[in-house]
Amino acid sequence: MTTKPKIRVGLVVPHIFIQRDILPRVIFSPGRLALELAEHLANSDVEVTLFTPGAAETKVRNITADMSYFETELAGRGDTYIDLLKKHPFTFISLARQVQAELIAHAYAMARRGELDVIHIYTNEEDIALPFAQLIDTPVVFTHHDPFNFLVRYKSVFPKYSQLPWISLSYAQRAGMPPDTNWVANIYHGLDPNRLQPVDEPSNDYVAYLGRIIEPKGVHYAIEAIKRYNEHTNKPLKLKIAGKHYAGHSKDSYWQNKVVPQLGDTIEYVGHIKSDNEKRQFLGNAKALLVPSTFAEPFGMVTIESLACGTPVIGLDIGATTEIIEDGKTGFIVNSQTSDIAGELIKAMTRLDSLQRTDCRDAFEKRFTLDRMAREHSELYTKLATE
């Protein structure tokens, strides 16, 4: 019996954080997603070659770039990667893009030699990879993780290459991309079901916010909602806020002006969530997760993390949140086109007892697992390689 040959995929993840010495110390969910996707694909009918700037924690074949000059520059300055990024972002970006270009060129060269059947550019360095994808016969597919309008470099180059194949993270993401983008699949993110699970007896005495603490994420709406909610109830709730704030950044005073003055008995900042167990306890004990983002999230990992913990989500009717939450079953979608967003959040909070935590976990297992994400990628790679 002839064994079907595996599809040989080059998974190119050129973001400079994708190396074992950096990734565990930063918040960068696309990096972890890429590593988990690579590992899971390798257990299927896909032969994965993972391209990362530095060595990654992975069992698959891992090709890295030459980081020697970057590291020499850091040593001469006495800086870490993160130090240089904070002190001299232009220098950091210039060095990073040299590394990223080399890595992408390596993948394209392998494809030209017939060593890869498909190349998948997985993180947000497509503006480097796009112009040269047309110089090889091997199909190159792109996944973009940021909102399209996030940076000028996306807006200026993506429309020129909209005919190349793209994977969306959500249908909401498609609405923000160039109208003639060649979408070949929509693949939602997924998690290993064993990473996050419901807690046995959740405390249900607080609502949670988890994510970056910046104005577009709407933390101030969550704060206002909990304060007003507690004024009219015999069962007050706390708001526990976890995530990264930007105190000390000259262009961002949101943390200092909008959040810190509100901290107290019912509004608590718990800092960073560093491990899966901490995240499980934080989300799993919450009565709900609040996601009051006022911009169109292309996905939102924290939302499916909450569902994995059996915790319902209250979010605005913007972006991918509307695709992840089943209104009235796994959470509530609230109207963003109102002068009183906090009031809409309050109305949803009063209805939380009508939801079943088991429905949240069931929805996660049906729609947002790593198995499903990897299978859909594998099916797409096969299609692209055989067309």
C-alpha cells in the first residue's frame, strides 16, 4: 500500500519575539499560537519546518536566522532585546527587519529548490514577504493578526497584493481589509483543551477584565459599570483588572488618569497573569469576563480563554466578539452605538444568572480547540498544494 506523502509546509514566524529567550517573558499570543500550531500539525499529515528568528521551544524542524550582529549590538549597549525596544525603538525595528527579511528569504529559497509545498507567513511581517511571493511558484498564504488600519505600512502595501491568498481570523477582520482581498479560508484561533478548564466551585463574586490597559480596550467603561451596578444591588461585585499597563510611557497617560484613581475596595488591579493556572483561577472564578473594546478586534484570545474556563463573556457588538459569543447563551452582546455603554454593560450583568457555565465550556470544545484549528490549516495547505 502506497503511503500518501505529507504536505511540506514552511511556517514562517519572523517576529523577533519568537525565540525561547524572549517569548516566555512577553505577551504575544500569535507567537504561542504559531508554536502550538506547528506542534499539532506535525502530528498529522503535515511535515512542518518552522522558521523563527531565534531557536524556539519546539519539537519540529526549526530554522533560525543569523542573530549574531543583533546580539553583538545588544552586548555593546548592555541591553536586552526589550531594553533596546523601549530605549531606541527605531534601532530595534531596523535590526529586527534585517533578521526578518533574511528568514523570509531563506524560506523562499527552499521553496525554489522544491523543498517546500506551501509557505505560510504567520505573523505581521507580510509587508516584507508580499512583494517577493510572486517570484516563486510555491503557494504562499498569509495570516495577519493586527487590525488592518493599525500601521501605515499595512495600509500602503496590502492592497497591492490582495490577489495573493489570505486566511482571516474572523469574518469581522475581513470587513476591515481591502475589499478585493483573496480570502481562501476563515480559521478561528484554538486552544489546547487541557490548558484551561473550569474550576470546581467558582466564587462568582467578581467580574474580570484581562488584557492591555489602553483606552480602546474600554477598561474605563468596565470601571464605571461596576461602580454604578453596586449602587443598586444587595449583592455587590468586585471588578478585578489584570494585564499590562503603560505607566511611564510619555504618550500614554490612560493608566495614571483613568484607572489608578478608581482603584479601591471594589476595583482591584491584580497585575500580570503569568501562568495558565493563574489564568484559570482568575477567569474560572469570575462571574463574567468584560470585553468592552471599542475597536474592531480581529479575534480576541481572551474571549475563548474565558469560555474554556466556563465563564461567560460580556462584550460590545464590534469586531470578532460577535462571532465568538452566542448572545444569551455564552454571554451577552451589548450595543456600542449608545451614549451609555456602561449602562448597557450593567443590563447584561443583571442577566448573568440566566446563563449556564457548562454551555460556555461546550461552545469552546465545539468551536475553538487546537485540534480544530490545526485540522482546518492542514486541509487548506493540502488544497493550496494540489490546485
